[in-house]
Amino acid sequence: MAIAAAELVQAGALSWKDTLAERLPVGTPLSADARKITLVQLATHTAGLPRQPNTLGIFVRLIEYFFTGNNFYRQLDLPYMLDYLAAFEAPDTIHPRYSNIGYAYLAHVLEVRTGQSSCTLVDSTVLRPLGLQRTSYDPAHLPGWDLRAKGYAGDEPRYMQRGSPVPEWQNTDALRSSVGLYSCAEDLLTFAGAYLHGTGDAARDAALRDTLQPRADPPPPFTPGLGWLLDTIEGQTLAFQNGVMAGYTSYLGMDLRHKTAIVVLQNSVNWTDHVGHKLLFRMACAADLPQRGRETPLEIP
């Protein structure tokens, strides 16, 4: 979604400084704090929005999820999401905080601006141009869908037995573009290759570069880009993103200086699995070691 937004910014159709008050239809009920939220804040998770609305309805469904794995986002349609903005109060101090609903609001802005569904827009600006043939918001039509790895309980849902099947989530239109994209290791590496080697399209490459620019100076450990997190470890700068959803854990990391990328996919929820990030860092360090002579020992986090 950040790339689709970045392409519209490159084309002059949007600005990262645009606010929700400026970009949502006239008459959309917005609190004073919600009116001031900018597109760059949505794209960098710095708008002060939570991961999901902190409402009684969500709390009840979250408790249900802990025992069943059922989708606790299933009530988050567009009217519900806009009602939440009408009463939104930002915290006194704002630090980067991952927000699924933040990207849902960004997607809605893009829909209002272009007249297309956000899923269609991502398909036309990212998936098809980059040749991602096994990536879709409509996974049932993907090649090999029937043979996919099914999701199982791991660290979450916390009161389900580990290894028990987790139900496949069906998301609302408002949330699908934020949390409902399916892919595979091959396509994710192809996607990373567009960043590492360019696409041959100047405007698209400018949009990709834009998403990797640091956008804030938060407390450690990570600096937000647009849809990416930037991590500097012992002089090595890595761009990465991970996802945890409905029995699945994913990681995509890139080392742009050495032009390497790593994908790790797991069909269970694991909050503490850093194998991909550690491996990418070790590969970066190894690439910088002297080719001959005595090697310098490395302290690997």
C-alpha cells in the first residue's frame, strides 16, 4: 500500500503532508486529533493510532480469538472505522506504534483519490508491474492454493493448544488491503529484487526509493520508513518488515548495500523468531570481512 501511495505522491496526485481532513470527503466526522493526521504518519505508524480500535466490541472478540483463533477484526467495516475516527484522541506522546487500522485509513484515502478499490490499485501499480503472479488479495484463485501450508497455533492464540489448526480469516473490505495480502517466498524475493536491482521504470523506482527514506527519529531500535523498518546494527543497515496473522509469521529483509534479501515464512505464530534478521546481518558482516589474511571476530546479536 505504501508503494501505491508513493507512486501517487511522485505523480503529484497526493502529498505525504496531506491530512485526513483534506483528503476524506467533506462531512466525514473527524475528531480534532484525527483531522490533523497526515498520510506520512499513517504510512510510518506515527499517527498515534493503536493496532486496532480499543473498543468493547473488539475486546470481546479478542478474548474469543484467544480461545478459538476466530478473526477479531471481522466487525471492522468502513462505517465502524470512520466512527472510531470521529472520537479518536491521540496520546500525549507519539512514538512509532504498529497500526493495522492506520494502513486501512491510508487505503481509504487512496480509494477516495483514485476512485479504485485499494486492492485493485495495488494490483495495477505493484503486483502486475513487478510480475508477482502468486500474490493476491483473492488467494483462492492463486496457483497451488489448495496445497498451501495451513496455519497453526504457536505463541498465539495463547489459549489454544500449540499445533492446533487456526481458522483462515476472512477480512472486511476496509481491512483487506491492510492485512489480507497472500504471497509466497518466490514472489517476495522478486519483490525485493525490484528494490535491489531496479525495475527499469524511473517513476516506479523513485517511488520504491521513497519508501526506504527514514521518516522519523524515534527511540531505538528501529527507524520507520514507508511500510519498512530500518535497522542499523554495527554499521550494517537493513530494511525489513514482518507480519503475524491467523496462524502465520512472515519476514522479508533486505541489505541494499550488498544486494541480498531473505524471506522466512512460518505457518504458526512466533513473536520471537529473528532467524531471518540475524542471518541477513551475518551475511552483511561476512561480505565486509577481508578476503585474505586474518579475519576479525564478530559479535553477532
